[in-house]
Amino acid sequence: MASEMVEGLITWCQTSGVVSSLSGGAEADNLPSIKVLEKNGFVRERNDEFHQGNTVFLTLML
């Protein structure tokens, strides 16, 4: 169900024409959530000094 919801959000954002990117994050040990985002085209951000810790950030350019 989570993949379908993310897919619906992506479709809506693409259709709206006003959203150019989406970002999401999940705890590093929450592999199912990370896989949902990656399955929908999100790419992991490189960790920089602001994003250190146990959170994985992913971005999708629309």
C-alpha cells in the first residue's frame, strides 16, 4: 500500500506542474520504507554535515 500511495503522490505532483522535486527520509534500519522510495525512483542523498545521523534522505527530481 505504501508504494501505491507514493506513486499516487508522484503522479499528482507531476500533473500539477508546480512541484519540481520530492524528498523523503527514513531511519537507516527501516529498509522497507527506503525500498518503497527507491522503487518509485528516489535516489539516496549523499550524507553531508547537516544530514548526519541515522536518517537516510532520498530525492526524486520530477
